[in-house]
Amino acid sequence: MRAGNEQKYGGLDSFRVIAAILVIANHTSPLLSYDAFADFMLTRIVSRVTVPFFFMCTGYFFLQKLGTDKNKNIEMLKQFLIKLAKLYMLSILIYIPVNIYAGYFTEQFSIYTLVQDILFNGTLYHLWYFPGVMLGVCICYFLCTKLSIRAAFLIALLLYIIGLLGDSYYAFAQSNLYLERIFQAIFFLFDSTRNGIFFAPVFIMLGGLIAAYGQHVQGKPVQRNRVQTKRAQRKTKWYACGFIFFFGLMVTEGLLVKEFHLSRHNSMYLLSIPCMYFLFQLLLSFTIKSNKYLRNLGILVYVLHPMCIIIVRGAGKVTGLTSVVVGNSLIHFMLVTMLSFAASAFVMSAAKGISRKTSSSESDDRGRAWAEINLAHLQHNVKEIQRVLPNGCNMMAVVKAQAYGHGGWQIAEHLNRLGINHFAVATLGEGIELRKKGIKGEVLILGYTHESAIHQLAAYRLTQTVVDVDYAKKLSACSVKINVHIKIDTGMGRLGESYEHIEEIASMYRFSNLNVKGTFTHLNAADSLEEPDIAHTKNQISRFDHVIAQLRSKGIDPQKLHVQSSYGVLNYNECNYDYARIGIALYGVLSREEDKVKTSISLRPVLSLKARVVQVKQVKKGVSVGYRGTYTADKDGKIAIIAIGYADGMPRLLSEAKASCLIKGKRRAIIGSVCMDQLIVDISDMDDVAQGDIATLIGVDQDESISAEELAGQCNTITNELLSRLGERVTKIYK
Ligand SMILES: *Cc1c(COP(=O)(O)O)cnc(C)c1O
């Protein structure tokens, strides 16, 4: 199903706070001092939207993540349950003193009631929510993996109807002897029907249904045109009307249930289902930015407010003000609400402080070898590249291979923020990672994806490159509609259908399951300004233009066109296509130090590579160091061991003084052979180097600097390779 687009659930997040306040109202009866009927309306009817709302949020986010991979699904369920169980256990422990005070362990306490409470009712009145949501999710998970989502919903609805008979409509169950017996048994087992079996599933499923059917709508890119905005506003109105209508009906239902004394308990109403449907859709239609703080605040207030009720009552007793702070129900409610929010905010800032101390802090990230990613430089490069792009040509940011070693989704996320909405990756896995991290816009896979993964292409809204006509047939035969770009080989001899096969190319636009969004080719010598290379490139461009003209003359729209990558733009910016696929230039470097380009542009390198000095030692003249002793000191001297090696992406070709690094602003030679995890530097003439100092492999240190181009040249490669091969152990720090 749809991958996370984490940006626009602010409506839900805000309502969580309102819901938490309603829960407090439910437990403090704010209007009781004034009007018992109004209080009944507020606490026994209106506030009944809160728990279903929380269930729906869970269903909406959990069920949409269910995929076809069974192991992944089970792993997800497990993680979900563990997370909630921890929270539940913590809540149980916090409230044990309250239990003791309230006499929980004296009257009628037995192992049986304890188990019943832990599994269904909660050990304090509000804690039933946790086992409820866990059990409900398990049931929905089971139903969804066995049945269609609609059938699963119907079963959940049936459970809810049974639940209603044990709750608001108990009078009906009592009207029949057999039914009454059944419900006696149910109450013996669970005490009530307000639990994870009868109450939770229908709302969890409802959330899941909304997620399943809302995919296309909510998956749409953020930029809306006027028509879409109008349509969205109309939707909001429609949902608001639906909510008001059914909310009114639900209130009426609640009053009737009360009037005719139908209920045993009144937490479940039939009309809360349509009412919640419209409320949830309304909240989703707001597309406000998600707010994690509000989300956590909501749940914390839920957990902590009973404690605050006790504290307010206790404070009333101590100060002798009970008649005011408890006696006036509205003041009581407001004090409890304020205290609950203050306590929750306090817990959150304390937790943040703790996690900052324990999680991988800066010093851990810089413990050994790390890359500093300068996002301001990235932004500068984006601006510079956009400046030199032809009018109307948009940047497609190439973030394959972890954005050339800079961190794939992190870079893409930042580019999203800078307004870039087209991305290219090399593989399916890279594309999925971007979607899972909430990257918006088009994500084009430049490489081949086996057709067996077609569902993932569709589910994650990835655009696949069609490499030739046979591949087009295979993809289309899968009967899953996907977006594609057609690739033409204009003389590189790599991926793409040959420019000479016009008929085959034309046929690739006619497959019903392939939604062609673009056509492109790749230039293989645009980085060279040698005469034959220029001729070859111009030839490629005219071949591409010719193919496009032929397609158009056949009435085929080739859609968006793109040809140039970084060097294509820098050397041929007279060519104007819809996109330019920019990789290496985004990261602020060229492939080689000696490369000249026609367009003048000021790029700033985004990445610096650093590592710690982990040991400093003296070497006597004639002593050899490193594997096979390839370096022998020709006089008494000193060496430093640096914690970065070829497993981190420092090629072994840099051994034997071919390259250097910077220590305390001085260039020092890398000697001996580069090892897997370390390398050795000659620091004979330096007195002030100590364990823990920082060595710069790429970047600036005081007045000295080493560029990625220089280092790449020293190991006979280009920066593209050097950077994209930085190892996983190199932590990344974004500034
Ligand atoms: C990697 C790649 C690019 C990016 O090239 P740069 O030279 O890094 O800008 C563009 N197009 C295709 C097809 C690629 O594979």
C-alpha cells in the first residue's frame, strides 16, 4: 500500500490533543456543578468520539503498511506490540501506588481479576485502551491477512454489533433468554464488551479502509493547482457536513438510549461509525503539516491525567480548598487539564534530554571516521545549477548510491525542502527507501528492475526506466499499471532501445499498462571538450531529437524529455529539455581536477571526510611499518595511526605516499599500505599531534585543503567512484 508521506497529518495530530481534553472531561465531569444533563451530553455522548478516534489513527497508519511480504508484516506487528506493551507496562507500574491507595489489591482481588484486567479492562479505569488497541490490531491483522479488506471490515462490524448489545443496547440482549445467557458468559469472561475484541476492531478497520481507498488522493504531489485546491475545499466541506449530520444523529441516539434505559454502559453507539468516518476524513483533508510533539502530547495526557486528578484532589485537601478545586466541577476540570498538559510537556522535555544524552551524540558520531555534510553548500549548489539551467528545464536530482555517499534520503529530504520534486535512483531498493522516508515527487529508477517486483513499483509510486522493447512487453504483461520513462540508446551502448529502431521505440508507448511519463537518453562523453567527443555528443543529441521528431510525426507524445547530466549541462547548456539529471555537480565537485567546462559555475564541495588519530608513536631509523613493511623510516621519526581504511572507502591505491591528509592544518603523507580499518601518516616533524586529534582526508583544515578531485586523481579514479564507495561505517553528520 501507500508509502509514508509524513508531512500532512497535522489535522489528526491536533485532534489528538482535543481528544485528550475530552477524555479528561469524561473523567472529571466538568459541567456537573451546573447542569447534569449538559454534563451527560458532554461526557457520555460527545466525548465518545475520542477512543474510536485513537483506534482509527492506529488502523490508518498500521494497516496501510501491511504488504505482501509475510515476514515483514509479522515483524511489523511484533514491533508494534512490543512498543505498546512497553508503554502499557510502564503505565501499570506508575499506577500501582494508586491501585494500592484505592484498595485494588484488597476487595475481590484474585489472579483471575488481575489477568482479566491486564488483558481487557486495564488495571486502572483508563488503561484498558492499551490492551484494547493491541488486541484489536491483532484481530485486524489476522482478518486482513486472511480476507479482503472489505470482508475484514464486515467481520469487525459484526463484532461491534455484538459489543453494542452488551453496552448501549443491553436491553435488547436482555429481551431474549438465550442472548442474555450468552452475554452473562461474555461478562463473566471480559466484564464488559468495551474491549479489544468487540470495540476496537471496527474502528481500526475503518482507519485501514480510509488509508486503502485514500491512497491515490493522498499520494498526489503537494503542489496543487487551482482546480485541485477547489476540489480539496469542496471535499473538506462535504466531510464537515457529513460529520455534523452524523454527529447530530449520534447525539440523538445517545439521548434515546438514555431515555429508554437501554444501556448497561454507554461507551458504544451505532452512529459513531459514520460520524467517525466523516470526522477522520475531515481531519485528513486539512493537509496540515504533521506535528510529532502534539501526537506525543495527546497520548501522554491520556496516560497521566488520572494521576493529575489525584494530585488536584490531594492538593485540595492539604490546602483546605477542596470545596473550590474539587467542589466546582469546572475549576476541577480546568486544573486537572492544565496540570496534565504541564506534566506531559515536562515528561517530554525530560525524555528528550535523556535521549540526547544516551543516543549517538556528536561525540559518538565523530568517534572514529565520519563525513560532514554541509547542507548550506548543497543549497548553494542547487541555486547555482538552477542559475545555469536553460529556462524551463528542471533539475532531476540524482541521489543514487546513497547520494554519491552523502546519504540518499537525507539529501533527498533536504532537496524536497528546497523545492526539488524529481529524483533519480539506480535501484528499486533505493527508490523504496526514499518513499519510506516520505520523499515527495517523482522518483525515477534509472536501472533495470525485474518484473517480479512490479507490485512494489506500483505501491511505492516509483517510475521505472524501460530499457528495451522486450522489457516493455514483460512489464506490461504483469497487468499492473506503472509509470515509466522510455530510454533510448543514442550511442553509449548501455541501457536503452537503439535509436535506429524507430518502430520498436514507437511500440513502447502503446502498452496499456505502461503509463509513459518521459523519454530520455544518456550522453557518454559530455565531460570531454576534445573535438571527436564533442562531435560524438552532438551526434547523440541529434539522434535523440530525430527519434523524438519521428515519434511526434506518428502522433505519439514522448512526454517529458531529458538528456543531460552534470557535464551535459555544463558543456551543452544550449540544449533545452524538460529535465537535467544532476548528480556529481550537486555535491559540489567535478569528476576530475583537470576537467574544464564551458559554463562558469561556482560549486562548493558538500562533503568533508575526517577521522581520528588513534595512536602516535616514534619510529627509529631503519624500522619498517605496516603490512609487509612497505615503508621504512630513513631517519628517526614519528607516525600517527588514523582510524580510516579501505573498508571505509579509502582505496588501497593511496598507499605509499601517493596521497596525504591534513593534521593541524598541515599536509602529511600517507605511508605504508592502507589497511582495512586504519592508515598510517608520517608526522615526524610535528610535536603537537596527540591521540584523539582529527585528520582531514577530504576538506579544509586551517589554510590547507584537499579536494575530492585531488584524492580521486591520486588513485586513478573519478570523484563519483571515490565518494559513492564511502563505507557504511563512516557516520554522516549533517550541518
Ligand atoms: C548517474 C547518472 C546520472 C548523473 O550523472 P552525473 O554525471 O553524476 O551528473 C545521470 N543519468 C544517468 C542515466 C545516470 O546513470
